[in-house]
Amino acid sequence: MTPFKKIYGLIGHPVSHSLSPLMHNAAFSHLKINAEYKLFPLKEGELEAFLKGLSRNNIFGLNVTVPYKEKVIPFLDNISYEAKLIAAVNTIKAVSGKIEGFNTDGSGFLKHLTEDIGFNPEGRNIAVIGAGGASRAVTVYLSKAISKSISIYDIDKNKLSSLASYLKANFKQTAIRTASSLKELAIDSCDLLINTTPVGMKESDPCLVDAKSIHKGMLVYDLIYNPVETKLLKMAKDKGAKVSNGLGMLLYQGMIAFEIWTGQKAPKEIMFKALREGLR
């Protein structure tokens, strides 16, 4: 008789591009855990039935990506403090018929920023491009870390004002500003610039930032990790700035999710190696 295999996976649409199976399956294999991580592309109307069938299908944990990070919340039994704060769930744990939601995006980002890059956001001026879900996770954690100021720009003014209002209401120690254009972001006077938008994933995408606003003393962080070097990062590197793509954030949010599911320490080097090979 085959021993019982636990199933984990990623729900979203699309999911075929994801590197998560490589990272998690490498970790399961290394720690000799009898489990497998799969991709579950779900259409809009399939979410509720899928979540109700988790125990029947031996599914013990999930990652959640667009467009379901907010949409899963009504179907969960409870959600963590972090998930409430970010108002989005990217990790689900299913245990004895109960489904719990977590968010590891913000903590994964901050862990990579502070531990691997060595950038402490406390008292720093930060500029952020984009006000979507990824931006919300990142700006909530930067506000928690008592950044001095966070200036945000998004082409979608409703998204922008909604995020800014939320941050202002919840984090009094950080000055939250909105910019009506990229010029108004005052990138040249910031310590950290973050791109949270998908602009830069395609070869035809423009570089959103004027080279004149990049200076040597700053860190430029692009949440995109494929391509490994976006036009923004290449230009910032050429100007002598410190740069990072989002692979470290992907790694850490995955490690935290793995630990939530298994209760075991995630094998960082094994998971990172699988991600790097997947990108090649």
C-alpha cells in the first residue's frame, strides 16, 4: 500500500508560470516529507467548490495568487493578524476541517530587505510605484517598521487613495503621501525605490523612471524576478545604485508558508537553488 501523500499547491489564474512547485517540491524531497505541490488554475466560478473539497482531495495547504487573494477570505474559518492587516490572504492551511488564512508576502519582503540586503527601513524615505495588492503588503510592513515617509504613485487614482487612506488610518508614525505623477514621487530624495507593478516583465515595457532621479546612495527594489534584471534595475545599476529583484521575497514568503504548513524549518539553500535553476 502506498503511504498517504499530502497535497499542497497554488490557486490562481493564470498559474502556469509559477516557480513555487520547484521550490516546495525540492524542500519536501530534501526533508523526506511525503507531499507534493501542484498547480490549480481555477476559473472565477470554481473557487468555492474547490475550497469546500480540500479534505476530500487530501489538500493540506495552498498558496493563493491573483485574482483570489481577497476573494478567498469569505470562505475561510479564520485569518491571521497579518492577513487582516493586509486584507489579503496568500497562504491557506487546512487542518481537521478548518481552513485558516495567512499572509506571508509582507513578512517575506521585509525579511529579504533587512536580513539579506541589510537595509533597515526605520527612519527612511521610501518611494513606491503601484498601489495594488503587492504594494499593500509591502507598504503595510514598511509602515510597521516605522519608515519616515512613504510616497506612492499609481495610474489608478481610486486604488491609490484607498491604500493611502488605509495606511494613514493605521500607521501614525509614518508620513504617507500620494503622488499624482511619477515626477511627483520625488525619487531623487528617497533612500529606497520599489516597483510593485508588472511593468518591466515584458521586453517591450518602458522603464518607468527617469535615470536622472537615480542616485548612488539608494536601493532600487523591483518585485519582478523574471526577467532577473528589468530595465529599471539595469539602469539603476549603471547609475551606481544598489539593486535587487523580487526573487528573495518569493523565497522568503514561500519559506514562511512552508513552515506554517509543516511545522518544520524550511531549507533555505535548497529552495533558493531550485528557484535559481527554474529561472535558468
